[in-house]
Amino acid sequence: QVQLVESGGGLVQPGGSLRLSCAASGRIFNSDALGWYRQAPGKQRELVARITTGGSTNYADSVKGRFTISRDTAKNTVYLQMNSLKPEDTAVYYCNLERFGALYWGQGTQVAVSS
């Protein structure tokens, strides 16, 4: 069983930056796929960024060039650096780990972008 705990959310002005962290209770393996998803009020949860074996990454079109996902296996942590934030980035952000077909989720961290 893997437990994921997100942190780093908060209120930021448009154009600002935040870095989200997701710490795993156990070891993160290079074979694990790690992702960040978000869910805005009244909307479905959507993929924001994902990093897979070998460090391959993919991003939602809406965040390309602004967000960067990275992993530190030594610290069992995955990060989401978010720059040039927009009001439409406001959502609860969830960390996800996929291991051999099993999915694990964190509890989420709120990000609000507003002036």
C-alpha cells in the first residue's frame, strides 16, 4: 500500500508561481508512473502532467510551457512546478501513482489563482 501526501497549494495572484510536492510513504520505483491531476468545481478530474519510466513526460495542452513535472526517487517525491499561473488553473490538485496497474491517490491540495 502506498500513501501519497500533497503539499504546496495556496492562493497566488495571476502570473505567479507555486511548487506542489507529493511525498510517498514508501519507495518510488523508476517503473512507477507518477502524475498530477486537477479537478475544478463542477468539472471532471483531468490529467495535468505525467512522468513515466525513463523520465518521459507528457502535459495537458493547457499547461504546456508553464508547468514542469519532476521526480526525486531518493526523496520518494514528485513535484509540479507551476509558473505563469492563470485563474483557470484554480482547482484541487491530486497526486497519482500507478504501479503494475494499481492506482494510488493523494488527498489533494487546493490551488487558487486570483487577484
